[in-house]
Amino acid sequence: MFDWEAAWHAALYGPGGFFARGEKPFSHFRTSPLVGPELAAALVELLSRVDAALGFPPVVDFVDVGAGGGELAFAVRSLASGSLGARLRVTAVELGPPVPLPGVRWTSSIPACTGLLVGHEWLDSIPCPVVTGPSSDPWIARWWPSLADGAQAEVGASRDAAWAAAVASVRGAALAIDYGHLVSSRRFTLTGYREGRQVPPVFDGSCDITAHVALDACAAAAGGEHVLVSQRDALAALGLSASVGGSGWDWLESAARAGRIAELRDPGGLGGFGWLLHGCSVAVADLLPSLPPWRPNPASFSPA
């Protein structure tokens, strides 16, 4: 029987694997940190709220799990200012080769965090077993009960465990940002990306291999107070608005910024990402206002 999880892991992280050899996301697919500095600005705002809720500790952490080329970590380090910037410690967690960046330390394992931990498109890169229905797997019984005979499904238990362990390392808040699905709308999504194109997943290390995240299962595994909202709504709640004004160069700058924010908040694209936010000794209500619950857009991120 083909071992999907082992083949997937070897293709990404084994000798000669896609990430192990230093491939970076920007070379293969569009992702929010590459749109511009606006996502990082929103996360700095969220971090400042976490910092205040913690009582302004002497050192406040921003931990970027699955950091890729470190774009998000470096942008947060660059945008943080004042007292927050002076106390900020930025850590990029990545299994591939580190990219030297001023003010960013690199590690291959998740450290203890007093502040904000973010897994941006990290969980979707954790390999999973793949089963064909009917299946007696207990995770499938709970989280994919609608699996039809002959249909395939990714078993998300490894992602649940990884997220629960990450959340347990945090005092402050932990945020997973990913594309995903809910128990009411599960679908098989295993796919590949290579050089900007979605391709069939092959396990030879030539492409990124990814699948949607069962964010509701991850939330239950980590437990505690949490919310699951859309990126579209979360960014608005953190102050990102796509207004255009001024004249001349100021107008051009504001128009460009508005275009980037519109891309980040597009409900049919990046705005459809789920934001799973856990409060860890911090009340979620102190970080985000009450927002509509996330509902995945079935037209978004269709598998090949």
C-alpha cells in the first residue's frame, strides 16, 4: 500500500526535498506576505494588542512558523516601532536553509513565545495520510463523516497535533492563517505548485505539495478560547481599509496601497483564508472584536 504521508514528507523535507534544498514560496505561488507590507502592518497591530494584554513584558516575541524566506518576519521587524520595537524579538522557524536578515533569528524548532506566534500557510505543508472511503480511521469518523465510498480524504491528525503543540508554547496569542475547510464542507484538495502554476502533486521533490487544513479540527485539538474568522474580516478589524485620496504622488501611493489591500481581502482569493486565533492567557475579545464566523468559499483555491 502506498504510504502517502511518508512520500509527501520525503518530497518536501527529505534529502533533495522541495523545502530541504531551499526552495522559497515566492518562486512558486502567490502568498499574502509577498503582496506588500500591509499584512505585516496588520500583524504588528495585533501584536501591539497582545503586548498590552500581557502588560508590556520586557521582551515580546513574534514567532513566524514555516517562515519560508523570512519575508513576513523581516517585515514585522521593520514595521514595529517605539516601545514595542525596542522590546521585540523576532524568530523565524524553518526547516530549510535560513536567510540572513537583520533583526531576525532563525531556528528549526518552535521556541517558547511570550507574544504572538503566527503559522502563515504552515499547517497546509504538514504531510498527512490519505485514505479512501469507507475508512475506519477515528479522525475521519469525527471530522470527515461524509466521506463517500471510493472518495479520498486527507487525515488531519498530524496537523492537529502540530498546532496543539505550537499553541501550548505560547503566552499571548497564536494565529494560524491558512486555506481550509470545515466538517460541513470537506473535500479532497491535495495538489502541487511549481513556478507559479498549480500542477498535479508528484512526490519527487520538484514541486510544493499542499492540501487544505481542517481548521475546525485544529481548533478543537488546541482547545481554549479561540475564534475562526476570515482574513477579509480580520484585516478590516485591524485597521486595513482600501481608501484612496490625496493628489499627485500621494494619490498614486494610496491607490497602490488600496489595490494591495483589496487583493488581501478578496473573498474569492487571499481574503478567503481562515484566521484561527487562540488566546493563551489573553482574552480573544481584547485582540479582535466580535466578527462573523469564517465560512470557506468553495470556489477558492480549487485543487488541480
